Amino acid sequence: MSDDTSQNSGEDDHVTSDTEQAYWKANIRLLVTLMSIWFIVSFGAGILFRPFLDQFSLGGYPLGFWFAQQGSIYVFIVLIFFYTIRMKQIERTFDLDD
């Protein structure tokens, strides 16, 4: 009889609730979105679109150079703050907050 109990508890460990699945789906969606934005800003603006962006200047420097040197870092810091705020909202939505 103890064998049946241990088998059932093992099966229950692998089952995730709908709430947990929805939470992780929202979490992963947020991460993919923010990482895509960071990739576009850092790699796209700093490398791929640099020739086009260099037509414009910011603070006396070509815009493509500015993104490669400083802009992507600023965007990354903003994304960290946005992630923190948004994750708190997601955790509250799924009743997982502290």
C-alpha cells in the first residue's frame, strides 16, 4: 500500500496547475519581449542600423555610435526597472506576491 502512495505522490509532483502554467506563460512572454527589445536596441541600433542612424546626432555624436556606446545601456537599465514593476503586477495577478 505504501508503494501506491509513493507512486501517486510522484505523479502529482509533475502536474502543474492552470494558474502556474498561466503564470509561467506570462513570465516567459515578458522575458522574450524585453530581451527582443534589448537585442534590437543593442545589436540593431548599434550595429545593423548604424549607417542609417549616423545621419542623426545626439549630444554631438552620431546616433548609431551613441546607441553602441551608451544608449543600449540606458535602455537595458530602463528594461530592468520595467521588468521589476511588471513582474510584481504578474505575481499579484496570480496571487504569488510576498
